[in-house]
Amino acid sequence: MEITIRKIQRDDSEIVIDMMRKFYTSPSVITNGSEKIFAANVKNCLDDSICAEGFVFVAEEKIIGYGITAHSYSTEFGGECIWIEDIFVEAQYRGHGIGSKFIRFVKARYPDKILRLEAEADNDSALELYKHFGFKELPYLELVNCD
């Protein structure tokens, strides 16, 4: 199965938002998101945000998953970071190397950037994939204020 990775386009919006609903209610994500958040995520990816980029994974002209990256800077590591925010692949297409292909795609797109991501501690298959690509655990708690 040949997989193509391309930027999200306007016509992809509903498909990607539906995938976000699945992703954010799965055990892979600690928060449930909301329709407002999903719409904002897609809008930012489509509006050429300097912070977010969205991609879809296509097989046989069908979108089978998506990925989102976010751009930041780390004083801790002294450089620009690319956060791999979301990687979602429809269940029937998992185990075919699509997550690996997306990580290689991001690494090639940003060869001089620090790559970061978050994962749930009990998501063994994701952790195995990320460690295979050299990601290491950071032993601290992350906090958020989004009021």
C-alpha cells in the first residue's frame, strides 16, 4: 500500500475533524478536546499559521489518517522545536508503518530542529515507535493554563 503525505486542504476539513473526534476520545489522549478546538486546529493548519501545520495520510485516494506539527522554541534545549502534536491512523490501517513514515517525513522536513512529542504512559505501541526513532522520556510534569 502506497501512502502519500500532503498538507491538509479545505476539502479535507470534515474528514480530519471526524478523525480528531476519534483520536481525542481514545486512550491515546488524556483530554477529550471539543468541536471548537477541532475547528480551530484545522483552521490554523489551513490559514498558514506560523505555529501549526496539518497533514493527511492518503492511500488509494482516501484519507486514512492525519498528523499535526507545532513550532516552538526550547530554552531547555537551546533551539527551535517541532512538536509532533497528533498522529492518527484509522484502525484498519494501523501496523503498516504509517506512523513511522510520518516521523521520517517530519525529520526530513526539519532536519536541524529538535523534535518533541507527548504520549500516554500506557500507549505501549506508540512508545515503542517513538523510542525506535530515538525519542527519550523527559521525567517531569507538564502544566497548562488555558482559561
